[in-house]
Amino acid sequence: MQRAISPVADLKFPVAAPENGERRRELVARLKITPVHEAASMLGTVDPVLACEALVELNPAFTCEILKALPGSAREAIVASAAPQQAIQWERNQACQPDTIGCFMEPTWAIFTPEMAVAEALEKLRELVKVVFISYGYVVDPEFRLIGLVTMRELALADRDARIEDIMLRNVFVFRPGMPVSQAMKESLSRHYPVYPVCDEQGHLLGLVRGQAIFEMQAFEVTAQPGCMVGVDREERISTPMWRSFKFRHPWLQLNLLTAFLAGAVVAVFQGTIDQLVILAAFLPVLAGQSGNTGCQALAVTLRGITLGEITQSDTRRLVMKEGLLGALNGIPVGVFSAIAMYMMASSQQSEHALALALVVLLAMVGACTISGISGAIVPLTLKRCGADPATASSIFLTTATDIVSMGLLLGLATLLVVI
């Protein structure tokens, strides 16, 4: 059971120490460009009060990750320096699953009761807005269940003797703490509210989530995808120490080397064909490059759809078929030009198999691009189904598939149509 926030009358607002202003701004700027574990190490060496003030200014999800990475004693010291409501909120956020809305929650400071007079609410806000940014006021019952919302405009224009329940908006849209960020992003696109309340299934107000925080983290995820596709850890930044960067990257390079050997093995199987038709060696990188680009296009579109939550279970087969057909359509004109190039090159060498080799290149290009398009969709979808990050080293797996297919098709077709 999560601890409840203090009653409305007992709310204590956060107040930053004036003497920490410049140091806090410098610390916040450094933390924003520092990976989680390095940020946790950095905070372990500064004053807990200053660390607390800096964490309040960060994206709540990033703050949650840093707090989890801190040693127990350092975390307890920082949390103890926070306002009670902030400390409770941090505790609540850390109990939520990663990549869910619960990790983005901030404390709800502007809390009213339905019987409160407008004049009393305005007096409370007058002190509150000096230390925190307020968008809406939230109305709760004695059990801390959300029953309404008050906009600042309605509050400012209302009669001072009116009660909050007379001007509040009912049936408020809320997020659930376990809602995935991608789903919350889709929900917010049609509403454009600056702030969203978060309530449990019983309607208890757990915190607030700012729309800016959702899109900020989603933007970070999108920018991290290109690195993840080639084995660069999401946590790695420009400021990451060299040895830590090495540990992030090197295992994936070893995996890439292993997969490259698989592609090399395919070539070795057809060594006899290459010995007889050396001209094929000139077209191996051509097919690998074209099919690889085709697969990467499909991969990029699929990852984008997964990130934005646009791909459902029923869309999977349609997506794979579409990318396969697109690969074939793109492969035909590219294959024709490649076949013409092969025919011209083979003819210039007085090869008696010029026409057959051109046909081999055409068929291999169409087949390789088709399978590459399918692979570009299947690789991230398979990783997701297995519970892994769809972007994680997906480019490495895709490159292996496209290399094996393109080289295998070219050499295999040449063996069947020309050599034999």
C-alpha cells in the first residue's frame, strides 16, 4: 500500500535555498547531459539539499532512474531533504514499472476541497505560485479521490464567496499509473492539456504528469533509437567515460563479427562458382548494399510505428506483406539497371554467359530486396515479442540477414543457371 499524501491543510510547499541558485543551475545543466549512473555518482558527492533541489528540476522519469541508481544512504539523505509531498511522490514513482506514466508523476500542490471558498483558494494560491508552477487546481474528497478540476481563469473570475464545487469541472480525464508512455502520448495528442492528473482504479489522486515531460522523454527515446540499432547503449552520452563506452559497445561488435563470419561462410560454400565466374565478386557488394538499404528503410518505419504505438497484433501480417511487396517493387528497377551493368561488363570480357549472368543479377536483386524488406519488419517485431527492446542492435541482425540472403541468392542462382 502506498503512503497517502498529507491532508490538504497540512501541505508544505518546497522552497529552494536562495544561496544555492547558481550552483543548482550548473548542477541541473550537467545532470541533463549525463547518463544515469554517472549522474548518480555525481549527486553522491554534493550536498543532499542541493542534490534534492536539482532533482526536482529534472524530468521526473530521469529523476526516478537516478534515485534508483543511488546508494541507499545517499538516496535517503536526498529524500530526507525534500518536502514531505515530494518525498512521498518520489517513493511512489520508484514503485512504478519503467516506461509507464507512473514514473513521470509530480506532486499535486494545488489541492482544494469542494466546500472551500474561492477567496480561501486564491489566498492559498497566492503563496503557492511563488515557489511552484500551477496550471490547474484539483478538487478531492476526504479520501483523496479526484472529483473535479478548477482552471485558473474560472477561479480568478468567480465570486469570492462562491464555493469550489460550484465552479469546478467534473468528469476529469485522467491517466493510470501503469499506462505505457506510448499510449499516453497518443491520448495526449488529441487533447493538448498542459497537465494530466494520475489516479488509481479507485480514483485516488496519485500525482500529476506534464505533457512536456511525456514528449521530452519520447523525443529522447526516438533520438536513442539510431544508436541502439547498432549496439550503442541508450545511457551513453558524449560525457560518458571512455572505458564505460568501450564496455557498452564492444560486446555488440563481437556479435557483429560473429554474424559477419556467417555471411563469409556463405561465400565460402560457393567458392567454386566464384573461381569460375570471378565477375560475380564485383556484384556481391552491390547486392549487399541495395538489399541492406531496403531492409533499413523497412526497419526505420517499423521502429517508428512501434515507438508511437501504431502497430497492433492485427497489423503485423499486413505490415510484413507490405514491406515485402515494397522490396520487390523497388528491387525490379534496381535489378534491371544492375542486370544491364552485368551484361555490359560480361560482354566486354567476351563472356559466353553474359545474358545468363544478367538474368542471375536481376533475379537475385529482386529476391534479396523482397526478403530484406520482410526482414526489416520481422526483426524488431520479433525482438518486441521476445520482450527485448525492438531497437536493440536490430541493424546488426538485419545486416546479417540481408548479407546472407543477397550473397546466397547471387551465388546460388549463378551455380544453378550458369555453372551447372
